[in-house]
Amino acid sequence: MSDNKKPVAVQAVKGMNDILPPDSARWDWLEDKVRALMRRYGYLNIRTPIVEPTALFVRGLGEVTDIVEKEMYSFEDSMNGDHLSLRPENTAGVVRATIEHSMLYDGGKRLFYIGPMFRHERPQKGRYRQFHQVGAEALGFAGPDVDAELILMCRALWQDLGLKVGEDVRLELNSLGQPAERLAHRQALISYLEQHADALDEDARRRLHTNPLRILDTKNPAMQALVEAAPKLMDFLGEESLKHFNAVRAVLDGAGLPYRINPRLVRGMDYYNLTVFEWVTERLGSQGTVCGGGRYDTLIEQLGGKPAPAVGWGLGIERLLLLVQEVGAQPAPVVPHAYAVVPSHAALPQIMATIEALRAQGVSVLMHPGGPDGPTGMKSQFKKADASGAAFALVFGESELAQGVVAVKPLRGGGEQVLRSLTDVSAWSATLLAP
Ligand code: ATP
Ligand code: MG
């Protein structure tokens, strides 16, 4: 490096964001709510690798899906040539782990994850290349109760986050039936679309024989009328599929959860059957889907496991936080309980031993006594104590230290300063926790 050349600062990859304080407190808050929710419903945490064999996603999600066709970060391991991908979603990874560790040998499992996903999309508000999902997966359960449970869990989370269900966020529901029913519908759909071939856009023409169901999901306004009048999958569902759908609906009705049946809701992965749903909002522009999920009874078998049903959902943390920031609850600001004001470095051993004892009692304590040459003035330390939002200053003045005490000074809303023993902190630490 030459003397007069400043090194160029390295920047984060486009579409991949740093999550910094104080904003990261919102993430902690949301994740705490999620963990508490999962405990209430009996879902246990699973953590799978961020990198998986590319084949997992090609086989799991389907070759002709947006994700596999154009959104995956795939690469060859330079050491051994393995084909790997950053996970674009985590249902396939969870299923792989479930199979690999024979997790369903003694019955169904309720699992959840929180973590980063990667998709090479055009970055914009609510759409990033590294984003984060919370997901819940119930594996080995066939009944409609579990579909409904997963949907009701989402509602409980929205409520915990101060969102108005039905207003800030709405439920859309559909049934995709079983593979044979989809096949019959698919044939009817293809012949309908073939009859209107000249009205199809390029994307639709390309998908006509590979993934015609996805054409129904088009965002092209010119094709809306055509898509509206297309054969509806709902009309091809057999008795069993309708029974499952109606049972899910009955639970939601009984729980007073409103929803809209959206026959065009098909979801972006091929693995879904029966129940599919999305939670949508009008408040985030075109990035309106906060959470999506459904049943995937064939995926476990498709990935080489013993056939077992499953159902789950995934939600986008960034979108949810954007929504909460606009219309939801505000997390309480993170402030320390106490701020230590330090007169001299000579007293640091005694002061820091006291602070450690307080922290062991659950009291959060901050201090910034200044640089290597000794503490800054008391006045400037008191200013910092005030700015920290702490309820108390712990003033370790020299005369107090000599008497074996610290002065506890309330910083908000008055109250008398009191002297407390340095050695017996457990006798008074609780007064700092609940002022
Ligand atoms: P979209 O239609 O908006 O692309 P999707 O159907 O691809 O969403 P899913 O694969 O169902 O999304 O993922 C579940 C959730 O993850 C979405 O509802 C959304 O909240 C979030 N999500 C998906 N892709 C992104 C992204 N690139 N950036 C931020 N959040 C995302
Ligand atoms: Mg997408």
C-alpha cells in the first residue's frame, strides 16, 4: 500500500443489509415474541445449514419455479466441485434434516426456525437478497386441525405485535386439492389457455405446458380477464379434499377469524397440496405478502423419506417489521437500569466488583469513565448517565467508597438519594430492577 493512497472501504453486497442498533432491538423484540409463541404451541427450534446441495431445492421446490429458475445463489465448491446453493427458503432443508435424522420414527414433530434466506431478486422496499424468515413446520400430521392451528398461530403473533387482524393484515385461503385433481384441472386449464393463445404474454406462453397453474398468479393487467374466467381448481376437487378444506374453514370460523377464499392463490413452490394460505397487507405496496404457507404431503417422500404428511408457513421478518413500524406496537426502548459514575481509576477494582455483583442479580449497568488517563469529569459522566435513559445513577464518590457505600441517585421523577452497601448488593439490587 502506498503512503498517499487511502484504502477503499469494502461495502456490503447489494441487497444484503446490516442490522444495527438501535434498529436491531426491534428484531430482538420480534424474535422474543416468536419464541414465546412457539413455546405456547409446542413448536421446537431447528437449525439447519445455510448452504445445502443445489439438488435439494431443484427436487424440492420444482425446476420450473421462479426461485429455482432465476433466484438461487448457486455455486460450485472450489475444493471438490459439489453443486451448492445458499438456501432460498427452509422447508426443503427442514425436510432433509427430518429424513436424515429419522425424526418422525416416533411420531409427528412440530418445529420452527428463524434465520437468513437468499434470493437474487431486484432489491427494493420489502425485497432483499438476504432476508430473514420465521418458519413453522408440523411434520407427520395429516389432520385439518394442524392446518388450522398453524393459521391461528399466525393470528396470535399478529396480535402480540399490535397488528389488527382483518385490517392491517388479512388471511387469504385456498385448496390445491390432491395431485390427481390438479392434473385434471391442469388439462382443462391448458386447453382453455390454448384456445386463447394469442392473448397470452411471453411468460405465460413459456409456462403453458410446464407450469400452467402459475399463469393464474400473473401480475400482468392485460391478462386478468382471461385468468378470471379460467377453469377453477376448486371445481375439480373431490369429496375428500373438500372435506379437509371445510374442516379447516370450520375451525377458523369457530375462532372468529375472517378470511377470503382466493381461488387464484397457488404459491410459488410446487410442493403444496390441499390447504394453502397467505397473510397479506395493503400497507407495503407491491410487497404485500407477509406470510405464506400450506400443506405439502408429498414433499417428504419426494425427497427420499418414508411418506408422511406435513404443513407449514414462512414469514418475512423485514416485511413484518416494516408493517409493525407503520401500524403495530412499539417495543419498549432498551435502557440500562443503572449508570455508574466513577471519580477515579484507582477505585475501579472495587467499583467494578460491585457492578459485577449487581449484574449477577440481573441489573443492567453501564459506565464510561473515560480514557486511559483517568475518568472524565463527574459532570460529563452525569450527562451520559442521563442520556442513557437509566433510572438510577450509581455514584461511587471517594467519601462514599471510603465508608464502603455507593450513592444511589434517582435520575427520573425525583426521589431521594440513598446510600447502599458495596458488599451486600443482593439486599438492595431489587430496588434498581423495579423503580
Ligand atoms: P413474493 O411473491 O413477494 O416474491 P414469495 O411467494 O416469493 O413472495 P415465499 O417464498 O412464500 O415468498 O416466502 C415467504 C415470505 O418471505 C414472503 O411472504 C415474504 O414475506 C418473505 N420474502 C420472500 N422473498 C423475500 C425477499 N426477497 N425479501 C424479503 N422478504 C421476502
Ligand atoms: Mg418471490
